[in-house]
Amino acid sequence: MSEKGAYLSEAIDFNSFKLGTFNLIVAPCGSGKTTAAFHTIPNYLKVEPRRSLILINTASGADSFVMDGYGYYFDYNGPEWDANFTPQYDKPTIMTYAAFGAQVKKGDLNPEEYDYLVCDEIHSLNQYIAIARAKLLKQYPQAAPWEINDMLQITCFNYIAVETIFDMVKEGKSWIFGLTATPSQLYKNDLKKLGAIVNEVQYSQKLRAYEIFCKFDYAEIEPILRAIVPENRKRMFFFNTIKELKQYKKILMECGRAAEALWALNPDSGEYMDNHQLTTRDFILKEHRFPNDVQDLLINRAYETAITIKDPLVKEAYIHSGNKDTRDQARNRLRQDLEVVGYYNYQAGKAARKKLNLNSSIEDSIKNIPLTYFNKPLYTRDKEELIKVINFPKKWTSLKKALVQQGYSIEDKNDGKARYSIIHYIPDVSLSSCDLE
């Protein structure tokens, strides 16, 4: 992590808070948004935990907060909910936006009972409401926009949540905060009304954030899936659909990797997760690391903003999406610096391949570099040894240039006694190293 910045709780300008506005906190992953939302800000405002409500976009996100002891979780269709429910005294109430909208619609929840409302991952609501809107438009193609909005007010709990949050802001009685690392969606579509009343919270210092040592674009995912990877090196993959999760998990397992895929608990497709998937999900939510029997984790949008992973064995992440917000949110599930992050970009990936200007002998030499030479200090004697091992026809400076052309990252350092280099491992995206039968 970059040590140049401050944590949110250290840098936040409390004087920039305003009642009657949507106080928006835009902060990168690793800056301490959760600590600020659950502790620093409510302590400054002197609000009681029992009058604090934390909203999150997914049940997995709510589960994660609860497992970490931040508050109590109530599901709108779960057995815990009581129409006569009164907020707890010692911890905040945590629920999804859908649960919040459902309880408001039923009249079982009075928003005025809360003095402090946090809207975590607020940007995600546009996507959920857009799906509900598309379904109504397909069902009622002749309906006017205002008629669709009226139907959403009855049928879409996330839409009701946004309307209720807007009304609470305008009422001006409760402190309301939004949290996101990707704020662009707040000024579009169904969130525009909140965007119009945003008060962006200010900071006195630059915020810290997690680092990526090497980023690259790829055009094809299968060569990455099939690459030979050390057994103790773990990876995370993001895909959009359950179909992709199943397809690519199969490839990984046939290549000898211990892979697991996670998606929503109650998917629209009716494809429910099995016991091992559920056990893996619960383990990650509770322990914030991969289980010992999982080397590669595949997730989709259900976990784009819902899980926190701090696992030193996870070195790589591959985000199979061209959407910038999705890329940022998915990468940020890993709360740590990463050696390698690959982003799907078909055109850029193809263009990168065309830029290669290596003859076949040099390219073959690079493909033969043993994994033991990656991610470790290479002093002069190590570099000379490597050149001999792979039978490289030129000196280190030429090998270094060739590696960079192939997309590898070379880090040059000095330990005070001697200079050394580190080759950051990136799977060979042009080589299929695990052939299926």
C-alpha cells in the first residue's frame, strides 16, 4: 500500500459535512471507508448506534459487516424481521437497499427513527434499477416514462430506497452519507436526483490506496487460465455471468487448479450454489482469505462490492470487463497490493500483440524462463545464470527489453550494497500451456 497518503479518518474535514445534502465520500480502496463510516463519523456527530442505519447493495456485503461485528442484519423476507422491530442500542442496523425499500413500502420501518444513514456502494443502484426498468419496458412497451416510474415505485424495492433516501435528505433531519470509490454513476439515470444534491466531503490530506505493480490488457482469457502457475500462488477472476463462471472454472480444474466460483445466493436463473460453494462463501466472508482448498476464486457482480479479501498468497487478479467502474470495484475486493492485474480489452490486447518485434528464438527463450526467477531479487550473478539457463543470445539489457515488450514488469532496486532487478510474473497470454483432451 502507498504510505504517502493518510487514512480517511485522519484526513476527513468534518466541517465540510452539511445537513440537508447527500454527503458523498469518494475514497479509494484501502483508505478506511468502513472505519470512518461505522466509528469516526458517528462519534464526531455523537449519534447513538441504535439510531444508525447502514445500507449496502448485496446480502453478501451485509453478511460481511455482521460477521465483522459492525452491526445487526435484518432481511426483508427473513425470519428475524418483526413488524414491531425497534433499533438495537449497542450497534447500528445493517440491511440491503432492497430490504430498506421493502420495509418502507410495507410501512414496517419509519426512516425518521434514524439520525445517521450510510449508503455504501451507492453507485450500484443504477444497475439494479435499470434491470427492473428494462423488464417493465419489455412487459409494457407502450408505457410512458412516468408510467414506468410509477410502476417502479410499487414493484422495485431499490427504486423505493432511492426515493426514500432523497426524501430524507430534503427533510434535513438526518445525517446522510454516501460511500463509493467510483462516483460517476451517481450523476446518471435514476441516481441523478441524489447527484443533484451532493455535497462532496473534503479531505485535508491525500488518501492512501493499494498499489498494482504491473497492469496489462489482454484479449483472450483462456491462455491465462491455462498458464502454469506455482501451487502456492493464488488468483482471483471476475466474470459477468454464471455461464462464464462455470465454463472457466471447468477449464481451471482440468488444468489442475483448485478453483471455485461464487454467484448470488438467489440468482434469477435459479442456478443455486452447492454446499462447497456456500462453505467457501461463508469462509471468505468470515476469514477474509481463500480457504486452503481454493487456489483460484471466480466471482461475478454479486461480489463486485461485497467481499473483503486480505490474503498474502493472492498475487494476481483478472477482471474480464471493459467497464471502468466494474474494473475498479472488482479489483478492490482484494484489500492489498497486487503484483499483477489484467483487464479484458480485446482491441488493446490485439494491438499489444502486434507490437511485439522479437524473433522466434528470443521469444522461445522468454517462454522457457523457470518460475523460480520471477518475483525475487536478481543480482548480476543471477541474471548471468538466467541467461545461460534459457540460452538467451544476448546480454541482460536485451533480455530486459524483450521482457518488457512481452508485457512483463521489471523493477530495478538497490539494497544499499548492490543493484538488483525483479521480474514480476505475468502469465504468457500467447501460450496454451495446458491442453485439454
